[in-house]
Amino acid sequence: MRGQSTVREVDVATGKVLKKVAQSPQVFSEGLTLVNNNRLFQLAWQVQTGTIYSRQTLQKIGSFRHQMTDGWGLSTYNRSLLVGSDGTSYIYFISASTFKTLHKVQVTDSGTPIAWINELEVRGNRIYANVWQTDCVAVIDPVSGRVAAWMDLQRLRGLAAARVKPRQEFDVLNGIAWDAQQRRLFVTGKYWPLVFQIAPKMRPASGSRAADLAAIRERCHPQVYRR
């Protein structure tokens, strides 16, 4: 959020903030990812520029321009590629050295484009993406763009909301992090007082019962089903 954005290093076990760097009041920070284990790249909302930080100090060491229409989600695909989102139905594959878009894929579920692709996280050969204004995470094939499965995290929203103090802000699900070393998946949301480590139950986007698929699609891309 503008005037509230910070970059932090946090102890996962205790929640203690180990380092924190405040950002410019004009910056609405968005997706952040670690590149080559020494730099953090971060996007910002409503601009086509991003910031580079030192992993060790969290201090700004550079900036970059990208070719997406906006800055929403960002994750590291491999040593030379990033994946980014701009709130559309597309995921962009971006050079980690030049920041040029090399190609893009449209995210679809049973042929329907899925707009509002937001936070991104790469896990193995899949891209996890939450859909803005929903409690859903799409598990995406990076080659075809097709949704292979859905995660419905509505229950976590309820658990987090129960911990919100009176007059405390509480907003959308939009944080996903994969710890490849210890194979842990974390999720959270904007202004959520909790970070959850989860072993999610995934609903395959094909082969499931028709009623189950219809129900999760209604929750996960409501702009299609509630026109």
C-alpha cells in the first residue's frame, strides 16, 4: 500500500521481524522474488518500473523497466527467467538480465480465460497464481497456460479474519511462498495477521465431478459465472 510498503526479513518460526526497510510513500509494492540467491526484484502497482534490493541488507541497489502493462505478481522461473503478471489473464516470461518479455501465455480453465492473475509462485513444473478478489490459487501448466488444479483457501480467510482486531484493516488473499529446501508452502493475505503453512487439497480441473468443478469455478472465476 502507498505509504505503508516495506521490505522485511522475518523469522518464519516466531514471526519476529529481523530486518525492515521502508519504501517511498509513492510506491505501492507488489510481487517480489529472489534472483540468483543474492538480489530481490520487486514490482510496483500502476508503473512499469521495479526495484532491485540486496538480499543481505535489503537496501536498494538498482531499478529496472519491464514491458508488462502493470506490475502485479513476480516469481523466479529459473536462473535466467522470471514470470510476471499484470492483472490480465496472461503470464509473462521475462529475461532476468534485460527484463524484456520473451513470450507470454494466457491462463485458461476449460477454455475460459482467467483474468486478474495476481501473486505468482513457481513450484517445480507448475506456476501457482492467486486470482484477485477470490480465495483461490490456480495451479498452472507454464507451457499451455491451462489450469491443472485449483486450491480453495476460503477457510484460511476465516481463520485469519477471526484474529483481526476491531477497526484493523483486512483484505484479499495475495501471498504465496514456496520453500524449496524444506518443501514448505506458505500463504497469507494483505493485512492478514497470520501466515499459514499448508498442505493444500487440490481440486483437479479435469476428471473431477461436474458439480464439484462448477462450484469451484463459481468461486474462483466469478466474473465469468455471475455476469
